[in-house]
Amino acid sequence: MSLRTAVIFLIGIFLGLIVGGLTHLDGHSTAMAVLTGLGATGVSIPVLHVMIGGH
């Protein structure tokens, strides 16, 4: 795995944790927060790939 790929995954996971945490703090259930965080991670990785020098 290249450094670029690792950075993209780490930033994506970090964004997912932030979104999931904020969802949980907003009063939603833990399951909803986890699903929201996973969704945010899944959406952010392709976006980050393009933003950080993707094709």
C-alpha cells in the first residue's frame, strides 16, 4: 500500500469517526451513529482520491 493510499484511508476513517461521533452526540442511537459514520467514510474515500491527485 502506498503512502498516498494510507493517507486517503486514514483521513476517510477520521472523517467517519467525526461524523459518527457528532451524530451520536446529537441524540441518535449508537447503531445510527455507526451507520452514518460508515456512510461518511465510504463517501469520503473516492472524493479524497480525486482531491489528492487521483485520475
